[in-house]
Amino acid sequence: TILTRNAMLREEIETLQCQKAIFEGIYSRLYKKLEQQKRTMNASIEQSTQAYEQRVEALARISAMNERRSKDIAQFNIEFRELERIYNHETKLKAFMLIKLEERTEIE
């Protein structure tokens, strides 16, 4: 019966070794899958970080462009008012000169 017990224990050891091999195979596959998931996740994090940085840069460029546009519009308005003032002055001066010319022509 010691022999029987030893035989049973050997059989149980063999069964446990087979189960261990199966579990190690499963563990190995799951570990590889986990490592792949980690690589995928790190790649996604890197990609989203780059996208965020590009977004920040784009927003900064947009802000700079808006600021430049505002300055350009303000400068345009200043120049336009100055040209309008010069035009009005020239128009009044021309009208004045025409009146004076007519007066001088009438006198002669």
C-alpha cells in the first residue's frame, strides 16, 4: 500500500506538472499579450501627446495671427483716415482754387 500510495502520488505529481505546463503556457501568452498592450498604450499616449503639443502650437499660431490681424486693421484704419483727411483737404483746396479762379476770371 506504500507502493500504491507512491504510485498515486506520482500520478498526482504528473498531473500537477501537466497542469503547471498548461498554466505556464497560458501565463506566457497572457504576459506577451500584456506587453503588447503596454506597447500599444505607450504608442497611443505618445501619439496623443504629440497631437496635444501640435494643438497648443496651432493655438499659439492662431493667437499670433489674430493679434497681427488686429494690429494690421488698426494700422489700416489709421492710414485710411489720414488719406481720407488728405483727400478732403485736397478737395476743399481745389474747390477754393476754382472759386478764386472764377472770381479772377470775372474781374478780368
